[in-house]
Amino acid sequence: MIVTVVVAGEVGFWLVLAAGLAARYLLGLRRLGAALLLGLPLVDLVVVGATVLDLRHGATASATHGLAAAYVGFTAAYGHSLVRWADARAAHRFAGGPKPPGAPKYGRARAVHEWRIFGRTLLGAAVTVALIAAMILLAGDSDRSDALTAWYLRMAWVTGVSLVVAASYTVFPKQPR
């Protein structure tokens, strides 16, 4: 059931985002578009709520419960920048806005960009770990929550890879050819 909720949450996120941008730029309903975009966190609340209810009703925690926590954690960390990215592209394509700049490719600017990504990744991992810790407490039984502890290591790996990438662009900055 939780896999279905996470997949529905991901699909729901993109549908609400598309509806908000369509209302804003295709229909000219800026307030409705803004309301829909502000409603994106509700999708996360549904995913968290379903996960908590599942655990509270005696389900044994599985990797999919951890996936739900990771989905919410990384949506919280990356969601705002993703909405800004999509909004800038929709404004350019449908409302004659300026072409949005791409990510920097070289030197210090690229290193700064990668450190921002690392910061978002660190935040996403921290939210995920906090949610997993709360799920373990909610389960109240270590036998029912063993599968969740593996997510601590997964989040450490994800954060570590992001750290290595950011550090590599700092120590070995890419130069134009």
C-alpha cells in the first residue's frame, strides 16, 4: 500500500505543479495558479499521513516506509527550487518571459552551484532521518521497525556522494576548453 501512496504522491506532485503552471500561464489565472503551487506541500502531508496511519495500525515497517520518508524529505529540500525552475521555464515558454539561465558550467560559479546542491541534499537527508526516527518511535517495537534503520546508512551515502561531488568541483574546478 505504501508504495502506491508514494507513487501517487510523486504523480500528484507533478500534476499539481502542472495544473498550477497551466492556470498561471495558459489560463491567465495567476491567483489560482499560486494557490495550486502553494498546495504542493499537501501532497507530502498525504504521504506522511498514510505512512503514519499504516504504522499506527500495526504494520511492520518496510523499506517502502523509508522510501516514503525519503520522498517527503527530499521534496521538502528540493521542492521550492524545483518549482522556481519550472515556473521560470513556463514563464519563458508561455508568457514571453526571459530565457532562464542554465546552471553554471565552469570554475567557482559551478563549485558554488554544487555546494548549494549539497546543502539541499543534506537538508533532505536530515528531514528523512528525522522522519525515520519518528516512524521508529511510532512503531514502538524494534522488531517492527528494523527495516527503517537501513535508511540511516542510505542517507549517509547519498550525502557523502553529494559532498564528494561538491568538493571535487572546488578542488578540481572544471575549465572551459
